[in-house]
Amino acid sequence: MEKVTVKICAGTSCFVMGAAQIQALEFTPPEDIADKIELVEVRCMNLCKDTTAKYNRGPFVMVNDELIEEATFEKVVNKIREVLKNKCD
Ligand code: FES
């Protein structure tokens, strides 16, 4: 089964705003998704520097090609479960 790619921004702004908690997915992922995700730490995606107010606040996380703004551990896990469910339907 193809894994869900989770790109976590490791830039300073996102890190300070809580990305560090999301990185816990690497060590303590919920059991039901543990072997179905591929985690990638990425450099600043430059979304925090956007001056058009197109984006809300970080931390920013990409789950496959969907952007999560103001990401939390729970938001990311829920999105992963949603993506996995849609794959099975
Ligand atoms: S630090 Fe995450 S988008 Fe810039």
C-alpha cells in the first residue's frame, strides 16, 4: 500500500509555533497509522512569509498534497486518517 506523505515544516517560525509536537509522529505515531505514513521534514515552505494573507498561521504541514495550516498533532492525524479512508473507499 502506498504510504501517505507527511511533510512537516521545520523552519523556525513553524517550529516555534508547535511543529515540534507534530514531529512526535516519528516516535509515537498512533498504532493505526504507524506503518502507513512517511514523514519528511522540510525547510521553510515560505508560507510564513506570504504577505497576501492567503495563508493563516503555521505550523504548516502537507499531507500528500493537502496543506494544513495552524497544524496540531490531532489535526494532522485526523487528516491522515481521512486520506487513508478515502483511499479505501
Ligand atoms: S517556517 Fe514554516 S513556512 Fe516558514
